[in-house]
Amino acid sequence: MKRLLAPASLAVLAMVAFLLTGGGAPLPSPDGLPDPGALTGWGLPVAVVFQQLLAVATVGSLMVPLLAMRTLREDLNRRGLLAVRAAARLALAWFVVTVAVIVFTVSDQLAVPVGKLGFNEFVSYAWQTSQGQSALVSAFVIAMAAIAARMSLTVRESAWALAIAFLANVPPILTGHSASSGSHDLAVIALMFHIGLMLTWAGGVVALVWHLRGDDSVRAFRRFSPLAAWCFAITFISGALSAAVRLGDFGELFASGYGWGVLAKIAVFALLGFTALRVRRRLSADERPLSLLGFEVALLAAAVGLGVGLSRTANPVGRIYVTNAEALLGGPMPPPPTVSRLLWSFTPSGTGFMLVGLGSALYIAGIVALRRRGDTWSPLRTLSWFVGLLIAGWATFGGLGTYANVLFSAHMAAHMVIGMIVPVFLVIGAPLNLALRALPGSDVPGGQGPRQMLSGLLRSRFVRLVSHPIFAAVMFVGGLYVIYFTGLFTWLMGNHLGHAFMEIHFLIAGMVYYEVLIGTSPINRISYLGRLLVLLAITPFHAFFGITMMTSSTAIGAEYYEALQRPWLTDLLHDNYVGGGISWGTGEVPMLLVAMMLVAQWFTSDQRKAKQFDRREAAKGDDTELAAYNAWLEKIGKETEGH
């Protein structure tokens, strides 16, 4: 705990300095208006700073066993056990500070001093507001992380505790001020990546500085270095996207207090990048750059303080939406669709940016890793992967994605593209095969590296369940009926992350299904005949789904589309009919293509097996002739000895 005081002091100073200069400092309310008081005004941001730093310290302590391990199944060594027990204590402190944040938040929102709050106010906040509910869920998950850390005795158990600690940071993101900014899903998803990767990066540095010494530190340094590089890049990009959503206009970067805070955070990140580069160079020279890592901890603490200050400062986009459409869409209603607009429009999408950006970066990194070893990767698989990402971009942040939130017919078209066409190209790209070849193996004899972990995951019971043909088929087709015929669709469309959830569900369900049918990754597979039967079995269910929508007398999602008050194409039932026709008509084309690919793979496999059989038989024939020849020579030798 004492080690936390120095970075906490720096973070608080950075936060206070920015609030005083950026216009976010708490001020007394005008006479006659309720005022929560200075204790709440300053206590809330200070408590949030400690909350985030304790989250970093908890995550960092739980990362120690993973950074120093040989295998996941091994027991914690003394250093790992001490780190995990420290994580349990830190998580307990994290829980206490989170409760304090809840108290200050209630005081701030009700404009009532902390000392005058009653039990009823807390109950109302917890049960009647989304922020209160998320805060309670977060506190509960933090408590579970503390318990899991206290009970961990193996590396695998500490990894589960680490996952729970990460999960505790998610609920506040879903209901924070990012959820009320423009481009809802972009703001939330960008912030989730920003906080998650920042936690990983800062936590890893904390683990190296506070816990790891001796021989373990060298191995941990080398393991964490490439991960830190990815964390830096993604944290910077996601932070830039998040700031762009809140600024709204580039000019606000220099014309608002919030913009000056963003500039200050950019400067801190530039120093962090320079420091991280120096750390990697020291590692290449087999040095242990503890002093540089200490400086990195200080910069990360300053970044946390600035982040809290930004969250307490009004951003230029933080306005009240004028229409229901703006509130639901996170922006203005697009103009009536035309062919040109459906092809070339652009609307920021967190799901699309995540898929295309991260998918491209990871795939290219895999190819580069192979080439550095002198290996090659199929250009056709690479082309297929990027064609799939290109189509996914069109269906999420391109023209089709622009209207997917506004028109049911466009939504169904995007669903068909994301769930049935994009996965075919991505599965042909064989990302799992590339990862198995490109990921590094263990850096210790008999240990588990990223490659062994992925290989073990593909052989796990979970993957065997998910990749079972029946399970994959039910997820692929059954999800349609559950989402669209139960009222779930209306609720999801009314939630700022509901559409993103559907896009991710469609994509994952499609990739699992097509991987089972035509993929090449090393998972348990049934015969080609069985795969063809699975493909044929779901076709009527998919066709029936489309026909049912076309003949429905009630428009799906009518409440949501009526709330949009769309000024064009107002016939919801006709739009529903068009959407059903798109689902029925376009859904059969990928099925036919996959069936043709499956038959081609079946034929190729049989040809390969036939050639292998012929070679074995030929080898057997050669062995028979050789045996006969040897027997003839032996016979001649005996006859010669007899004479």
C-alpha cells in the first residue's frame, strides 16, 4: 500500500491542476440552489483517482504469476503467492474506495452534502438509475476478485482472478458519460479498449517494478515488452477516437478546456512511448531498466489523473439531444437512401473499427512474424481475409451500416452480410492456423507459451462444445428466431450497444458455423458427409425465417422505428416485408457457395487419400518383391555351400 502513495499523489496533483486550469473545478452553487459542498466536489474525483490506481495495482499484482510462469497448471511459487495475496488486499481496498465513490456520486447527483444523505437516497440511486446499478455490480465483482485472489493457489486460478478484476471495470463504462456522447457505440467501445489496455499496460509495469526480481524479472521483461507495444498503440488509437467523439470538431482541441486536457494527455503519451522505446533498447542489451520503469509508472499515474480530470470536465459534444432519433442513433437522421448513399456513406462504428482495424493489424503482424522466420503464407488466404474485412467495413461503418440502424430492410441486409458472407471469407483466411504458426512458443523448456495456450484452448472442452455441429447450427439459425421473434430486437435496438451486440453475435456465430463446415483449424471434425447434412438441415429453417417475416402482419421492432419518427419510407410493414425477402433471397446464395466448397474439399480429400493408399500399396509391393529376391539369393547361397 505504501508504494501506491507516490503515484497516487502525482495522479491527484495532475488531476487537480487540470481541473483548476481546464474549468472543471467544483464551484459553489448560486444562492438558493442546492449544493453538495466542497467535500463532495473534490472528494469524488480524488476517490475516483484512488479507485483507478487500486484497479491498476490489483491487476498488476495478479499479472505476476502469468509473467513468471512455466505452465498454467503449476502451483504459485513464493513470489507469485505473495503478489496474489497482495492483490487480495488491494482489491479489498479497491472495494472500499468504490463504495466511497458511490457515496460521493449520490451526493453529487442529488446536490446534497454527504452528511445529510439518508439510507433511502442510496437505495433509490442503486435501484432506479443505471449508474447506480452498474456501480453496485462493479463493487460486487471487485469483491469476487478479492475472494478469488485470496483463494488462488495455482497460476490458472490467479488468471481467473485477473479476468474477474478486468470484468469489474466494464459496468461503469456502459453507463458513464461516454454512453451519452455522440456515436454511442464508438464512444463506449473505444473507452472499453482504452481502459482495458491501459490497465494491462500499467498493471504489467507495476508487476515488474513492485514484485519481480532476480531471474524471473528478465523473463518477465521479455514477455511483457511486445504486449506493452500493442497496449501503447491500441490505447493511443482508442483514446484518440474517444476524444474525437467528445470534441466533435478539431477546432475544439484548442478552443476548449477539454481540448487542452486532451493535448496534455497526448504529451504524456508521447513521453510514455519514448520511455517504452528506451526500455526495449535496454532489454536488447540485457539490462534491467528499473529506473526507466519507475519513470513510466509516474507517467502512467499522471495519465490516470488527467483522465479523471477529463471525465469531470464538460466536453463540447455533451449536449441535450433535440430529437428522439438523435438520442437513439447518437447523431442526426441520415437522408433518404439512394444507391450512391448505400455504397459510399460513412458513419463511425465502434464494432466496425474494432473488427477492421484490429483484424488487419493482427493478421499483418502474423504474416510479418512468419516472414522474419523465413516462412511463407498463402496470398490467396490473405486476399480472402482482407476482402472479408472490407465487406465487414461496408456493413458496419460504410453505406449499409449507416442505414442499418434506421431501416429494418437495411438492418437485415447488414445481418446477412455480417453473419453469412463475411465469415466465409474470414474462415478461408484461416486466422487460427496463422496464429498457431506465428505465435511464439515457450521461452522455457517444457513450458507453455502463447502458441501452446492457443493449441490447448482448441483442444479444450469448451471449444469442443462450441464447435460441435449441432451447437454451431443452433447458434447460427436459432439466434435469428430468438432475437427477432421474441421482442428482444426492439430492446436491443433501443440500447446504445444493442446493435453492436447483434453484429458481434452474427459474426461469431457465422465464423464458428463455417469453421465447422469448411475451416482448416485443428479442431474435432465430423465427416464430409456429416457436414453436408448439417448444411442442408438448417437451410429450410433459414428459408422459413425469411418467409415468416414476409408474411407477418406486425412489423418487427415497430416501437423502435416509430420512436425514430423517420420522415421517409414510413411504411414499416412494407419495410419488414423487404427485410424478410432479403433474408430469404440472399441467405441461400452463401449456402450454395459453401455447399460447393464443401463438395470440392470432399473430392480433394478423397483424391489425397487415394494417392496415399496407392503409395502404401506400391511400397508393400516393393517389399514383397525385395523379400522374394532376398529369398532367392539365400537359396542360391545354400545350394552353393552344398556343392
